[in-house]
Amino acid sequence: MAIYHLSSQIIKRSMGRSSVAAAAYRAGQKLLDERTGLVHDYRAKTGCDHQLILAPEHAPDWVFERAQLWNRVEQKEKRKDAQLCREIDIALPVELTQAQMIALVTQYAQSAFIELGMIADIAFHHLDSHNPHCHIMLTMRDLIGADLGAKNRQWNDKALLVQWRSN
């Protein structure tokens, strides 16, 4: 029987964090943080089974390149206490196959986040274990033309989080 879990957090500079480092860790990849010059290499991390980026239909190609996406997010934020992105952590039902888990999360992310205009970077972990889960990193800025625009404060509404949890 599936155990329900969905948690949310904001990745913030004030906590010494970077969206590039967070994306590298969750995806199990090597990414360069252009703002700091640091290379975050998590290629040896195990359990990173699948990754994908979903975006609104009008999104430019750079959105689908993890390093470019999160470096642009970092570049847009000027403040030392900037909120960089939101992360949603979701437990997945062990009864499903890997393909079913990926399809379920893809459909959920499309309806919950992408249709609102967010970009979602999804990393699936430990899909063949007793603890399959995914991490969804979400942009906090609207996509305006070929660039990130202003922060969308409507996405911070607690009622929206309650809605995401109920879906």
C-alpha cells in the first residue's frame, strides 16, 4: 500500500544554497555554477534513475538544458537573500512500474505546474526500491518570451500548496 508524502521547500541563497547545486545533486550530474565558479559533481551519486524537464509550450530550447536553466535563474536573482526555486518532494507508490511512476508524475506536473507557467525539473530516485520518490524543482518566475520575467507571487499562495497536496 502506498504511503502518501508530499513536502515543499524554498531553495534560498540566505541558507547558502544554489539552484545549480541543488539541480546537480538531484539529477546526479556535473554542473558548473557560473555565478560562483563552483563545479558541482554528483555523477557518482547512486539511485538517480530518470530526469526530465517540462515547460510551457512556448518555452525556448535553453529551458531544456539543466545547466542553462538554473544558471539563468541564478543570474536573474541579485539579492543575497534571494529565493531561487521551489522544490516538491513526492513519494511514489511502490506498486507501480517505473514507466507508470514516470507517467504519473509527468501528468501531475503538467497539470499542477506547467499549466500555470512554471518550468519543472524532475528527478526520479530509487524507483526499484522500497522508497521510490521524485524531486520537482520549480521556477518562481514567469517565462516571458525567451527569458525569465518577474517572480510570480501568486505561486506562493498557501492554498496552491494545499491544492498540489490534494491532487
